[in-house]
Amino acid sequence: MNNAPEQFTRDPEDRLDAVLRQELRWEAPPELTLRLLGLIPGTPLLAVPPPRPKTWYSMAVLVLTAMALGLSLAVAWQVLGSVSAELGFAGVLEQLRHAPALGLQRLYEALPASRQAVAVLVAIRDQLHWLLLAIVLWLALDGWQPRMQRATANGR
């Protein structure tokens, strides 16, 4: 009966304790430590550049993304082409293309004097195109100034 209490007591340097101490020891990576320190207000910020993927990896992702996008666009083009052919969108687009000319023709038939008004509007539109081009060129060239090195007061 004296053996029962001795059976449950363990030596502090038991083999299991040593293994557990060794396995349960965990060291945080320095990057994680710096990030966690950065979350604490009042600590000095340590500049650690974020990890960047290797160039070959970035290029592979870029190429695969472009291929997936191109394939998606090709499939969408095929689906839309077949749907538009089934629904007759080509005829609708053809009618929309001829609608302005048909509208002008009906306007001319209903109001013969409208030809002069339309001609004036077309001339104004043409002049506005030239005016817009002149304004764009003026704004582009007005902001351009040759870069000249100016002499400083000390270094004449």
C-alpha cells in the first residue's frame, strides 16, 4: 500500500516533460513580430518592406490572366453572336443605321424649308469641330514651356 503514492508522483525532469518543452517552444518569425509591434501605438515604426513575389511568378500570373481573359472574351463573342443571330439583331442594327437618313428624308418631305435649316446646322457643326480642335491645341501648347535652367542667386 505504500507504493500507491509513489506511483503517481513524477520527477520534474521526466522524459515526456522534456519532449513537450522542446516541441511546444515556438518562435515567431521576425516579420510577424514587427507587424505586431507596429499595431501598438507609441512604438517606433520599423521599416520592413513587404515581401514581393518573384518576377517569374508575377509574369506567369500576368500571362495566365491574359489568357483567361482572352478565352472569356472569345466565348462571350461566340455566345453573343449566336444569340444575336437567333433573335435577329442584325436586321435591327441595319434599321438603326438607316434611321437618321430616313428621318431626314421624311422631314424634307413634310417641311421643304427644313433643308436650309439642316444645312445651317451641319455648317455650324463643322465649324464647332474646327473650334474644338483649335481650343485643344491651344490648351496643349499654352501649357508647354521649354525647361530652361535658371541661374540661382549664389551660383551665377
